[in-house]
Amino acid sequence: MTPRTRELAARHLLAHPDQIPICLKQRQWDELAALVEFAAQDVPRSMAQTDPALYRVLREQITEFNLRGWSCLSPAALQALTGKTGTTA
């Protein structure tokens, strides 16, 4: 996955958290790894100045992700399942 497709996959799953269990069942490890890494990095604070509406939405979605308990997913374990080490920059 390219960095852009990883971000889009993560943002899609943040917007549709009901699809996370489906991704787990279907073993979509790349998408889940992208999601967990995106959420762990959090939203850049500079985005609050450049795009406050998107910043607010992403903050709310990441907070919901954490409150639902999905932050327990291990980025390292998901990367191991994808067969890759580390992320592509």
C-alpha cells in the first residue's frame, strides 16, 4: 500500500468503526495496521490551524476508536501478519 492509500484506509475505518470487526474477520491486516498506526500518531496539531473542521472530525473519530477499545490492537503484531517490517514513508 502506498502512504496515501494507507491514510485513506485508516480514515475510512475511523469514519466507519463498525467495519473494524469485519476487517478482523476477513484478515485485512494491511488496513488494520494502517488504522492503528494512524490513530497512534494522532492528528497533527498544525491541522487545527490549516483545516479546523477536518481536525475536529479526526480527533472525535480517534477518541471514539480509543473508547471502543480498538487501541489495544498492536501495530507490531499487525505488521508481522502483513509480512512486512515497519511502515513505508
